[in-house]
Amino acid sequence: MPGRKSHWAVFGFLIGILTGIVGLGGGYALVPGLIYLFGAPVYITMGSSLAVMIPLAAVAGSIKLYQGFVALTTALILGAGTIVGAQLGAAVIKRFKPNTLKLIFGLYFLFVSAKFIAAYFGVAIW
């Protein structure tokens, strides 16, 4: 992937901080950042994002578990569903063109952004 490795490390550090603050997986910022800041191919970006989540989730999840902020049964059920869904997603992704994936990702972020902005003003969107 293009870009200097030191830039990747700084970007990863910032994503880690944002993930810890907002409690979202880093993919919400990691994927578009790698695509638009570093010019990485879409398929490589998505695969790299998933691989990065393994240590991130292990560390952050362990901390939250220790702090008592995890409903363990719920987390295990969600984890099982995620494992199955990830397998299906990895098999299906090759059927999409990179630009189609960018469009899907962009529309998803547009929807989530509108939802957050509307919620700030007390308006519920689906």
C-alpha cells in the first residue's frame, strides 16, 4: 500500500484513540482513511481493517470486561453471529466491483451521519 509506514502507525494510533473514546470499531474511520488518505485498494483495505480488529477487539474488550461494561452472554451470542456473517461477507465481497463497494460504504456512512445529526435535534430516523 502507498504511504510511509510511520504515517500508517500514526493513523492507527489515532484510530485506536477514537475507538476507545466512542466505543465503535475502528473500521468506521480506518477503511475510508486507508482508501482516501493512503490510496489503498478497496479489497486490501477491507481485509486489513478486519485483521486490525483482532488485537484491537481483544485489548479493548478485555478492558471493558474488567471494568464490568460487558454483558457476557450477549457478547458471546453477537460474536457467534459475527463469525458466521464475516465468513459469508468474505465469500460475497469478490462479486462487487471496487466502486460499488465505495458507494455502499459511502451510503452507509451518509445514513449513519444523518441519523446522528437528526438525533442531536431530537428527530428519530429509522
